[in-house]
Amino acid sequence: MSRVAVLGAGAWGTAIACALAPRLAVTLWARDASQAKAIAGARRNERYLPEIALPAALAVSADLEIALKDAVLALAATPVAGLRELLGPLRVRENAPALVWLCKGFEQRSGLLPHEIVAQVLGAERRCGALSGPSFALEVAQGLPCALTLASRDAEFAREAASLLHGGRLRVYHSTDLVGVEIGGAVKNVMAIAVGISDGLGLGQNARAALITRGLAEISRLGVKLGGAAHTFMGLAGAGDLILTATGDLSRNRRVGLELARGRRLHEILAALGHVAEGVRSSAEVARLAAARGVDMPVTEAVHAVLEERVTPKEAVELLLARDPKSE
């Protein structure tokens, strides 16, 4: 039985570990020893995924060496902000497993995508890739059907890693468009905040459909400009992930938009959320990238302005509605 290490015991790390444990030898690694002990003792992650009992076969450890021992694949399940620190020990470890990251977004300050962070820390030759697509952690942990895309510039590795993870209710496709898959996963969070604002203001389902459609156009424009393939943005890591995150009640980014529309301050929303909402972190970098590359992204600019409290949600909507008509 192939052995897999899931590095990071948040909601998504716990969920993917639960989904894989029935058919792979999986160890869930938690950075904090007390958290690992609590999860192992209760056989559930009370902090991040309390609804789910861990499979009996799933091992839990705070010892990275134990988690990585004999593993053929490591799944990095930290937020983007924690990816660089996580990679440090893997750089110096002999016989380190191949790596797939589950995080979506840009690193603050550097503005790097996950694959660029990995290349800086581990080198460009490391067998690695990204796993992305429409996937609420709770539903994955419950064993409900889910389809994802595993992308790597190494086509052989993408096929091998997708085949390893594919099974049960988890369907995993493979792709070589690493940039496109990462851009889709990062920018959809910003668009989900926009849709949350629209719904929170009671603007209706017509407005929601328009925002999702125009948001997808923005994602595609930026992604293609950065080297992604246009067809990627019509797939799971593009349209699929955007639709789920923009409309699903489990979406943290959508929830941020809803609460902003209700007049709550951003710091209050994030404190109550208890989880990372990557769209908040990504909005500034997406706006910067769009400006630098000459990509028109008005929805992104509006979200960024709201998050910086330069305009209110209502004012942002009025600015979007006041734009001149143009060819689609």
C-alpha cells in the first residue's frame, strides 16, 4: 500500500487525509504537538472539522520525520502563508517524497504563486504539482463525490500523482497547465467576495450570474496573460472552483463578502471566521498584477477598494454599474 503524508491539520488537510485513508497508508501531520495529541486522542479535529470522525487507519503525528518516512507523496495542506516554512525541512531531507500542494493564492510581500515558492526553496527539478478544483473540505471528508485537477509541468508526474490520489468518491484529472490551475484557484476567491457582497446587498440572482460570468472573464484574461491555457479556465480549476466558491454556503470568501455588505468591518469578520479567507490576502496582489500587465479587471479592483475601505460595498457596485458599455 502506497504511503502518503498530509502536512497540515487544518480543515482541508484533515479532509483529504480522511478521504485517502481507506485505500492508502496516510499520516496526518500537525505542526503543534498538543493539537496532534488532541486529534489522535479524540479521533476528530475539534478545531477545524469537528463533524467528522477520523478513519481508524489514519495515523496522526507531530513528528515530521515519522510522517514522511517511506512516503511516496507529501501533500502540503498549509495556507500559502505557511508554505515556505513547511518546505524548509524538505529541502535538506534525503529521499524526500514528491510534493503536491493544496493551497491557493499568492504569498504576501513577494507576490509569488505556490509553484514559484517551491522552486525557490526546493529547486526547479523537484517532482511537484498543485491539486485544485471545487472542493469544500467538509463534503470531501464526508465521502461525497468530488472532482479535482492535479497540475504539474512534468506530464508523467501529473499522471502518476493523479492516479495515486484518484479513487473512491475522489476523481482526479491531470494537467500540465500549472500556472493556469494556480491562477484559477487564487483569483476565484476574490470573485467569491464580490458575489458575496452582491448577495449581501440583495441585488438578486441576475446580478450574481453576471458577476460570476464577468469574474470568470477576468480570471481568464489574467491567466492567459501569465502563460495559462484558455481552456483551463473553463474546467474544474477555473469555472468549477469559481461557481462553488461564489455560491456555496460553506465558502469562507463568500461569507466575507456577505458580512461586508451587512456593514461589518473586515477585521471583525476575519476574527469571527476562525479560518483563512485567501481572497482577502490575494486581492491586492491580483490588482497589482493586473495593473502591471495591463489586464482590465474591474471586479477585482472594486473588491480591493472595498477591502481597503476606500469605498463602501454599495459605492463599489455603483462604480461597476456606471462603467461604459463595451463589446463582450
